[in-house]
Amino acid sequence: MASAKPSASRHSILPPISQSGPKPPVTFSSSITISDGAVLTGTNPILISSESVIHPRARLDSMGGTISIGKRCIIHERTRIGDMGSEGRLSLQEGNKAVTLEDYVTVETAAVVEAGDTLLGEGTVVGVGSRIGRGAVVGKYCTITPQSEVPDEARIPDFTVVYGNGMRRQDKRGVSALMNKAQRQQIDVLRRLIPSKPEKFH
Amino acid sequence: MSRRPPKGEYIETDTGNKVARKANLVGTQNIMLGGKTVIQPEAMIRGDLTRLNPPSSTSSSGAAAPGSNTAVSIGRYCFLDRGCCLRPPSRMYRGTFTYLPLRMGDHVYVGPGSVVQAASIGSHVHIGKGVVIGEMTIIKDYTRILDGTVVPPHMVIPSFSIVAGRPARVIGEVPEGGHEAFELRELYKTVGNNPQRAPV
């Protein structure tokens, strides 16, 4: 009664996504975990540092500039990193950075980080379905709660929680070391669960 | 004349599940569907995020019993609308990070674009559009979660509540006799390769 799928040998139903757009030059650390269901497009380089995890169906678009992802970041499914935003195309100078994620950043399901020198500081968590506007600079260990929005060009100081309808408060728990430890453990588990295929993107 | 019948938009299984071919199911061997469940296009289920070491199986004799590491189990007559995402919740348990199974009862509707990371969802639950259900949430039977709600992690929602807001609060109760509206049998019939028209 409880049998699920027509064939047990098939481990995923992931309809292919049309690889529209160019394949970006990538620089991967050897210790990253990237699912072959991830989507990398664009013309500028994409850098991913050691032990970061990219879930299936995450989308990294380097059309607007370089994307660099720090150590031990987790990019969940359906995220759009380097999104061109509502204005469509933006013109950036040569060598400009689209999105920079420092170490220990988590971008949760369906969150959008727009391109345009956007920076997420160390240990920041971007919640489910949130949007980080282009050019925003988010400090260290911030929490952007689900479905929130950080406007374009916004500056968010360290240890800020953005919640509700754009309200902010300070995170005074002082648990950043513990959060980093949890992130390391989560990456350890994800590395065993997500089959990594970095060679697909080279 | 071709030997194979033309492919429909949905895969229909013997137990009556209707799974859209455009749905994204990762780790299907860990997803249990109870039957008569509809999965619409672009819905995503992360079955690959399972518990690594089930604590119940103390014997280390090779392969675990089938279904012991189910990541997502769904009851009968559930309806997963377009672009929703079900993923098992995670937590720190005895000092280690683990994923835990997501269990869902019967007649659960998950609206378009909603992300569900609950530990347990009862039967006859309606989750609206663009809802985020935080990790390890427990939702009891006959609950209605309105559009755009953000349910914080670890919240427990009692039966017959109506929930809304960011963060979510219980704003009311399902009225007497209002639980008829949670039935999803009619909705089930309106999709699939041979859909019936919705009753007027």
C-alpha cells in the first residue's frame, strides 16, 4: 500500500533544466560538495572555497560579476545567487563582484541574493524565501528571518536580526562559536547525503 | 501506430498517486506516499536528507530494514501544489546534527510556493500560499494556516486552530461544522491525466 514510486532503481525525478546561457569559469576547492542538480550560469568566474555545500537546484548566476563563496557555506535548494533582480540587466565594470559570501554563510531554500556588489558577512543566515537587494551589505552573524526583504544598498550592522515587516533587533545571545560548530556538523552530514559532482561544472 | 501510449503529464501509480513529471523529487527511495496523493509540477521533496544512523537499529548487520530511513512520509489524499517544497527537519540531537523524518497525515493541502520543514503534520491540515513552516514544528489535525504565514521553528499548533502572521500566532478557531472544507477527495479528482471537472 505504501509503495511510492514505479521503480526502486530510480533515485530521483529531476527533470532536466535547460542549460540556457554560458558556462562560467569555476574555481572549486577539492573539499566542496556540489550536487549535480545545481545550476551554474554566467560569464564571470564563480569561486567556491573549501567545505561549502551546494544543494540540488540551487542557481548561481555570474552574469553580473564574480561570485565568491567562502568556507563552509551552505547554499540550499532553489536559491538564486547573483540574481539580476527586477531591473534586469545591470552594467558593471570589469572585475566587479556580483555577490560575496564570507565564511559560514547559510542561504536557505528559495532565498534570492541579487547581484551588484552584495556582501553577506560571516555566519549570516538568510531565511527561507528572503530577498537580499543588490548592493546590500549584511554584517557578521546576522539573521534574516524567512520571507523578509533587505532593500537595495542597505547596510545591516553585525549581529542584527531582521524580522517581521522590516523590523530589526540585536542578537545578544553570543552563540556565534556554537553556530559555527553546528554548521560544521551539518556540513559533515550533508557531505555524506549529497552525492558531489564537481567535475560536471568544469 | 506507436507501441507505447503517449506519456501523460502525470505519472499515475497503482495506489492512485498522481505525480507530475515536472516535479522535483530527490531521493525517491526515502519518500513514502500513502496513495491518492497529488504532486503538482515544480513541487520539490528532499528525500535524500535522511537520518544517517537510526538509533532504533542497534544491530550493525549491513542494510537496514526497508523504510527504516524514510525521510518524508505522506498520507492519503494529500495535495502538494506548484512550487512547494517539503524537506525533513534537522536538529542537534545528543550533540550531533541529524535529519529527522517529516510525517504528514491524510488530506493535507500544501499551497503554492510553501516550504515545509515540520516534524509532524496531522490530518486535514490546510497550508496556504507562500507559507514557511519552521523546523521541528508540530501541527495537529484540522488546522488552517493562512497565506504568507511564517511559523517559527519548534512551534506546536493545536487542533482546530487558524494561524497567521509573521511570526505565526493562533488567530482563531475552525468554526463548528467547518471541518468539511478540509476534505480533498474532490480536488484529487480534478487533476491527473484524465481530470474530471470540478463540481460547481
